Amino acid sequence: MRNTSCVGKTAHVIGKEPGFVEVINVGKRFGMGTRVLEALTDLDLIIPAGDFVTIIGQSGCGKTTLLRLIAGLDHPSEGQIKVGGKLVQGTGWDRGMIFQEPRLFPWATVAHNVDLGLPDRGQDQQADQDRVMALLRLVGLEDFAIAYPGELSGGMAQRVALARALAGSPKVLLLDEPLGALDAVTRMRMQNELLRIWQTRALTMVAVTHDLDEAILLSTQIVVLSERPGTVRRVIPVDLPYPRDRTTLEFNVFRQELVGMLA
Amino acid sequence: MDKGGRTQKFQGFLRGIALPLLALICWGLATTQGFGGGILPTPKDVVTAFGRLLATKELQTHIQISLFRIGQGFFLATGLAIPIGILVASFPRFGQTVLPTLEFLRQIPPVAWIPVFILVLGIGEATKLAVIIYAAFFPILVNTILGMTQIDHRFWEVARLLQFSRRETLRELILPAAAPSLIAGLRLGLSNSWRALVAAEMLAAFSGLGYMIMAARSLVRMDEMFIGIAVIGVLGLLFDWGWKVLEKHLLCWQNRSCDR
């Protein structure tokens, strides 16, 4: 295993590619009353287009902050972030995000929730409906179009959130522990679903997780953040072929080495 | 509904009707047995008067006028209070500018303004309209602000990620998310303004249910006064029932009771 930065499966890509993420010397401070909380400092990270990157690190090290900065929900105090060569100055259709909670609108049906994710919705009702149904089929929920979020299980709701995020055809999908609240079986199924969607679409995935197995199972690179204020401690490429199987020897050898590195 | 549920509902209905029934019996007994000093009408007097007021269409006319006033005033109050509530909740500086004044005005019962309104606006429809708007405005405003501030901040982030326009934010997020609170405010506003309207009609009107009661008083028609009072109560109940139906329909997502 090497400890070189940004050597993924597609390290040759250029910065103008839509899914290319550059985090350049980023710092983020939050004012907490009279105190100032430094969440991130001197953070540099390059994520090649089409990679699946997971970010790991201790609780409170700024993983979520980093995702929110890339999403454009927050603005860096220092440095800049570019996606596809363009400076991030707010949210945009080129980036989608799903959170630990599904954040579906409980007053809207499943189909309507997904519909709200379409960039040019309302121009052609029939086309919208077709696109929504295609997305629901993608996540296996076409039979639940007229259900309300309150009627869904946690895993189903999270799949609707995934469909809604994909409705905007993002180039980068940011995942803030979206599987964290799911039971073990649902979680494994969702991991496979994420992989399938990533492999069939031109999509850069950036995920935060606490689960090392999940990180190894999914990602092309694992980014380890330091304690607060968070900065990149190391970037670890995962050189295992897909589909990965957590029961194989290779997987477990990799896991051992990873644990050794983190200790 | 299963059989047990229906029986229970019927039993609840019986319990609810017991007190009015008891009051009716006491009233009938008292007036026919010579209590009440000869001023209090018997139930029979009231029923006869009711028939007469219906036959002359007097009652219907007063009801119609009061309902028209309340409809008009409530519509205007809603159109004022909801946008102002949204502005107050969205722009803190605007809120800081107008809230202290509004909080002051809120303390004053609309009836207290009636003499002022009469002097300024005269004894015409404008006074009644002003009283209704005043009475309905504040509950709607307060609940709009409450509904807005209670919107989960995480939903605002979703709206940003999905590039909502202003219109989409209002239609898809603010109104439905604040709906439970909005409906509570509208309901309260309507019952507030209904009561205030009757007061206004007693002091400054020549028509409407409030006027009907005052007119009956000057003729010492106690039976007609009772009819006026009962009709006001029944219509108020009907309004409330209407809100309940609307609430059940609009907020069906809250208790998984949406028709499909």
C-alpha cells in the first residue's frame, strides 16, 4: 500500500472535467459566541472525476464541514474549492448531497419529493413524471410513488433521498453518513446500490463514514482527516478490484493495514 | 371503523349531549313552574319565535349579513396577516421594526376600538370590517410567524440544494411546513373575529345577528334574544367543524390518513 495523494483509478484527469473536485488550502472557522472554533485548517485535497472517495476521521474532525463546503452550503473562511474548474460559491446542480437523515418533505408524496429534485421541472408534466418513475425504478421504489415519507422505512426513505439527489444529474454526489442510521442488512444492500449507481453513471462520490469496512468496500481512495482542526493526514488508495467481498483474505489484509495506519 | 369504535363514538356523543339536554329540561321546568319571574320565555315561546323569524326571513337576512361581513373581513385579514407574518419571520430587521407596535396593538381587544372606529369610519360597513380584521389579524399573524420559525432548518438546506425559486420555496416548503400552525391561526382568527363582529353589530349596526339581539332587547323580546344567542353559538361551532375537516384533509400526511 502506498501513501501517495490522489492516485486513484483516474489520476490522469484534468481539472476542467465536471466531476473534478479541488480543495485548495481551505480553512473553516465558526464563531461560537466569543469563542472561535477552528474546524478545518490548511486542507488540500484533489478528487479526480469518477472516483469514490470516503473521508474518515474522529468525530468532530470536520468531515461533515468539508462536505458542506463542497456542497456550497457553507463558505470556507480561507482558501477555495473548485468543482469542474469552477469556483464553488453556493449550491449548484453539479453537486448533490444526501444526509444522515433523508430530509424528505413529509407533506409531499415520494414521487413529488423526487420531482422537486428535477432542475427544469414543470415544463412538461409527462416528461417529469417519466423521469421521476425512472429514478424510483433505479432505487427500486416504483411501487411507492404515491406513498408519503412517513409510511416508509428508514432505508426506503434514504433511497428516495438518493433518487431526489440524482434527479438533478449531479457530477459530484456528497454523502454525509447516509447509511449511518440503517440496520446492518439494509446497510449492506444500500452499499451495493450506491456502488451500482456509481458504476453506471459518470459520478464522483465523496462520502463521510465511520465504518472502515464500508470505506474499503466502496472507495477508490480513503482520505484520513486529522483531529480538529481537520486537515488531510493521509490519502490511501484502495487497490482492490470490484466487486469487493469483505470475507476475502485480501480485504482483511487491507483492513489490518488500514487499522495499523490509523492507530 | 370497527363496531367497538362506533359504539364508543356513540357513547361519546351521548355524554356530550347530556348537559345541554339537562339544561333544557331545567329551563322548561323552571319557566312552566313559575320561576324566572315571568320574564324568561318558555322553550315553547322560543320555538314559536324561531318559526316566526324564519317565516318572515328576518333571521336568514341577519345571518346572511353577518356571514357576508365575516367572510369579507376574514379574507382581508388573512391576506394581510400571512404575508406580514412571512416577512417578519424572514427579515429580522423588519420584525424588529414592526413587532413592538404589533405586540402593543395585540393587547387591545378589538371591541375597545369600536367607539374610535365609529367616530372615524362612521356607523357603516367600514367599522364592522375594521373590527373583524383587527380581531382576526393577530392570531393569524402570530401563528404564521410561529409556523415559519418552526420550520426545520435542515429543510431550508434541502431547498438551497434543489435550487428552489422564491415561488417554489413558498409553495413547496413554507406553506406546507407552516400549515399546521397556519390552520390553527386561521381557526383562532375566525372565532375571534366572529365574536368581535357580534359586539360590533350590537354597538354600530342596523343589521346582523348582533343587531338582532339588541333590537330584541329594546322590544323586550327575550325569546328572540335567545334565538340570536343560540344561532351565534351554532354558527361558531360550524366554523370550527369546518376547520377540523379542512385540517384533517390538508394535514393527512401527519397521521397517515391521506386518501389515495
